[in-house]
Amino acid sequence: MKSIKIAKTILVLLSGIQLATAQERKTELYGQVGDSLTKGALPNATVILKGKDTTFHSLSSVKGSFHFKDLPTGTYTLSVVYIGYKPYTKNEIVIDGSKTAIPADIYLALDQQQLKGVSVAGAKPFIVQRLDKVVLNVAESPIAAGGNAYDVVLRAPGVAEKDGLQFRGKKVIVLVDGRNTNLTGDNIKEYLSAMPSNGVERIEVIPNPSAKYDAAGGAVINIITAKNKKLGTNGVVTLGVGAGTYARYNAGASINYRNNKLNLYGGYDYLHAQSYMDNTSNRLMENITKINEDEHEVRTRNNHTFKAGMDYDINSKNTFGIFLRGMYNTRDRDDMNHTDQRGPGTEPSYSTVATDGHATFYNPAVNIYYKSMLDSTGKMLIVNADYLRYDKTINDDILTRYFNSEMIEQYPSLALRNNSPTNNTIKSVTVDYVHPSKLARFEAGLKVNFNTIDNDIIWQQQAVGKWLTDSAKTNHFIYKENINALYLNASRTFGKFETQAGIRAEQTNTEGISVTTGQTDKNSYLNFFPSLSVQFNQSEKQQFGFSYQEKIDRPKFDILNPFIIYRSQYSYFQGNPYLSPSISHNFELSYAYNNQWMAAFTYQHHQKVVADIFKKAASGDAVISTFENVSSGDYVDGNVTYSLPLLHNKWTSINTLGGFYAKYNSTSDLQLNSAQVTGYFSSNNIIQLPQSFKLEVNGRYYSAQAFGMYHFDPSYAVDMGLSKTMLKKTATVSLSVSDIFNTFQSKYSILSSGLNMANVAKAESRFVKLQLTYKLGNKNVKASTIRSSSIETEKQRIESN
């Protein structure tokens, strides 16, 4: 019944829009201006429409659109000019009293003689920054070759790895070809690490998404996979090898076929990787007991990713499509932990924990969509239906042995095993409507979403030769969530000002069910999320921007599970079913000059922010990691990026300098008030060498950080890559080394509730990779349609162990 009411409401809104614009005039001309390389919009392009006796001028909007109104009938010439690009001219445009659209989007090509510092001659720039987005052209990076999508995402200025991915301190929604991955934390890292970078064309980071996107995402990262351009058949084959401590290899193939009405495409990639992780921890419990741990783990991954899709043009105005994607990954882990414990008046004791683990991750998803162009003015209706399943099964065999100070086994060993299947389903339907009018460009839509997360954690302990269920660790928890949403956006140009305002309403119903205890917790709430963005285009060279968004951060599904989860004899995890969502107010000022200078200042205020904390177990020396709501939190970020041209544009250096400050405002005794300003710097340098060689050097640095109960030491890393195109540009060979000096690690300390801990986590980060990419068939196959799915954020909140 709620869904029916939502549908009726949106129809009323749309009817109002139709009535408001029914009397508009018909003498109009409109179109779109974009970059021929990135296909992104070109804002502030000068558009000139010249007739026999009169001339009209306009600037393209932040989305690249232009619009001339109340035109006299006649024949016109259209010209588009943008600094750094070749001019565009179209003659014989007839205005006959009706709306007239340019037959296709206008894409301007770079003019290498005019361009100063935004690209290397003869190549796309790797990083392109605009007020509305940051674009990474992955194929232009030798370092990216043979790597994965996750590592490339982390190279975007402003993107950081913290409890998943963040951009300028904002949590992100991660999309692939406009369709949500619905992953976060370890899961998004697992998924994108399994996606070879050779299958990615570009990555777009959108700092301030409109109300069309789910309110849970402060920013959007859209990974656009490589596709082709015109009619015919095309394919790409890749082969790669590499090594760190252990060998790794990858292979993949994709194919695309299109005729006038039908587009079929698909691909498969495989990656085998093995790497180590070392972790050292020194704890002081209540200033008495010392616990020192040294852990070495080797993980072996076999990742399979696949996609297949069809787009069919029913006629010139209606398109239908279906898209399937997924992954099947296995992970084996061999872990050994050595621990010694010392206390006053007692002999030192030692223990070892050996873990032999196997995990599988299975993530199939299907999207069905229908798109209809309702008329020539740009009215559009899009319907999406999505079904996604994310299953994981973790099996660990754990053997703990206890020794005295003379390393003689003094207690019987403890044998445990963990079998933890998790089954998640997400179902969603969205309807989006676009309505251009004389008053404004309107966008409206609805979304109905259902999520079910089923965690069944089964622990067993070996006793008297039998495996018996460990009731203290075993639990079965089901979480159900239904979100119903409506949104309305309006955008309009006022002279040199581009404005967009929107409102999104989300009604949420949740139910947490502990099958083990029979306890059920329900919750229901309604929130409204306004958004506003204004861009002032002072000239073709200078643009200023302002945006405001209200957002929500719902707790991830796994951290709502109230049971204690065993990690080791000294470490446990426990969720909190009583966590409340956090509401944030996000402000951003931005500035761009001459496509070379970019600056942004961000301020966020969070209410009831969810903080991770540590507390001592009721008995023994174990530490429990859990979460609580803190009254509020603040985040400030400022950064400047400069694109520097050198060696007659054969060397492009893109450098970002910034700093951020984050602080919890907590009145509790959890010691969460640590905070300090952290500076960061990144530099990406691409040099075009003779004989079709290209060299890339990339570096990044973060100064010391303090946030909540954490204190992080500085960290830095340098990467290098070299590539060469061959065989008339059909083949590319790339050689790269990541973290050349093997310096990247996470070194931090924690001070909280009687716990004083110093920790060093070193994941293997230095790898040498060699990759060959070869393009087959027609190299001008038209790209398969990129569309958005109806699932935006739900699986963003699924965590893996």
C-alpha cells in the first residue's frame, strides 16, 4: 500500500509540471557540448547562433547543455568555441516555429596548438578535473596496466581509504557503468581488486550528486568499463604476469557486437594473486598486563568476474535492455600468530594460533531497464528493476596452543572451527522522469527497495574427539530493511549562474531478528534531504561553485548484529542493534581557473555519528571492538590542484596539496576527542617519450593523523610505469612497479578505556607487473549504452571478515 501511495504522489507531481509548461513557446534550439575524449560535459563553452540579420550568444551549462529561446524563423549557423579545443561549426540550421534539437551531441576535439597544460600532445590526460567531477582516463596510465580498479580509484585526488572509500571525507556510492556495486569496506576492496584495470575506460568522481542519488552517499564514484564505438564486432584480449614475494597472473577477454538496433556484449576476467600481511601489536592493559602479538598471513585469491548484456532499440524513441554481472572469488588464508603475555608477579606465557581458512564470495546481479524518449524536447522516462544477491561462506580451522616461559606446552590445545554463511538479497524498482521546460529542467522519480541480510555464524569446539557447537559464539541474525523514496530536482540557468535545487524523501522500515534468542527489534523513520548547488561562470577561464547537501549514514548491516564474534583469544567483535542513523550537513566551495587550477573547501557536520570504539571484555584480557553513536562530529577539508605543462606539453604534472581536520564531539569517557590537522600531497607525472613510449611516476604522502582514539604515523609511497604502443596502436605493452621503496604501511596507536596499543600493519604493496593488451576486429564499434540501475547504496553497507 505504501508503494501505491508513493506512485500516486509522483504522478501528481509530474502532472503539475506538465500543466505548468503546457503553454510554452515552440521557437527554440537546444543541444549538448562535450569533450571528444572523455565524453564529459564542457561547461561555459561559448555558443553563437548567427542568422541573416541577428546573432545570439550563450554559455553552455555545468552539464554542457545550451538553450536558445524565442528565435525568429529562418536559417542559422551554429558555432561553438572553447579554449584549448578546436571550434565547431554547423550550417543550414532551419528554425521553422517548432523546437529544434541538434541531431547529435557536439563533441569538441582538443587543439594541441592552443592547449597549455591540460594534456600531453597526442594523448588524453590521465586526470581531468572540473568543478562537477574528476575524470581518470585509465588507459593513459602505464602504472594502471596490469593492476586493478581499486588501486586506480585510490589515485584520484581527494579519494582515501578509510572504512571503505571516501572522497574529501564523504562516504561514496560506487557504481559500475551507472549500476551500483552495492559494496563497501572489505567487500568493495575485494570486488574492485578483482576487476582488472585493463577493462576500465575511465573513472568519474562526482563530489556533489543531486537528489536523484540515494541520500546515503556523500559522493559518487562511477567506474565506466571499456567499450567500443560504431557498428560491427570488436574484442580485446589481455594477458599479464607479475610478482611480489609470490607470482601472480591475469587474463581476460571482452567482445562487443552492434548493428542498427541490437547491441550484444560480454566479458570475462581471471586474476590469480598471492600476497602476505604482517601485523605487530603491543598492548598495555590497565597499565599492568602486556600482550605482544606478531602475525604473518599469506592469502591466495582466485578471482573470476563476468558480465553480459543486451540493448535493443525498439524504435527511435524506445530502448529495452538487460544486463548481468557478477563475480565468483575464492580466498585461502594461512595465518600464524605468536603471542606472549606478561604481568607483574607472574611468569611470562606464550601461545600460538594457527588458522587455515577458505572463503568463497558469489555476487550475481541482474538489471532490466526500459527507456522512452517521450518527445523531441527531451522528455524522458526510465524504468529500472534490479535483483542482486551477495553470498559469502567463511570456513576457518583454528588451533591454539599454550606454552610456559620455557616453551613447554602447559595446557591442552584448543581446536575451533568456524562455518559462517551469509546470504543477502536486494530487490529494487525505480522510475525516473526528465522534463525540460521553459521554467526549468525538472527531474523526478521514485524508488522502492527491499533488503534481507541473513548471517548464520556457527562455531564448534573439539572436545573428547567430537565437534560440539560453541553456544557462546554461535548466533543467527536476520536484518530486513525497506526504503521508499521520492525525489524532485529543478535546474535552470540565470545569465552566468547555473542553479540546481532538489529534495529527496526517504521512508525507512527496519527489523532485526535474532533467531538464536528470539528477540526482534523494529524501527521506522521518515527523512527529507534538501540539496542546492550554484555555479557562477565569470568567464571561460574562471568558475566558482557552492553546494549544500543533507545526507544520511545508515549503520552497515553486519554491525547491527548484537552477538560477540570471535577473532582470536585476545580480540572479539560485537555489533550494536541500537545504533541510530547519522545525519550530516555538507557544504562545499569550489573554484576553477583556466582548466589548470582547481580548489575546493569542504565542511561537514554530523549528528549522532557512528564511531568505532574498543572496550575491555568482562573477564580476561580480551578487547572487544564495537560501535556507538556519538553526539556529533565535524570534518573540514581544503585542497588545491595545479596541472603543470613541461617540455612543450610532452610532460604533464598534476599536483594536489591539501589538508583535513576531523573531530568527534563526545561527552562520554571513551577518549574520542583526539584530533589534529593532517596534510597530504599527491603528484602524477606522465611523460611522452620518443618511439611511442610513455613514462609515469606517481607519488603520495600523508602526514600524521589523529582522529577519535586513533593516532596514525605519516605514510608515503611512489609508483612507476612504462608503456609502449605497437602494431599500429592495436597492442600495448606495459611494465610497472608499485610502491618502489616498499614504504606503504599503516602504523597507529590506540588509547581508550584502559587500553594502550601500538600497531603496525604491513600488507604487501611492492609488485612488478607486465601486461599485453591486444585489440581485435573493428575498432570503431559503438559503445553499449551506459545506464543507471535502481540499486544505489544498499550493498554498500555489507561488510566481510
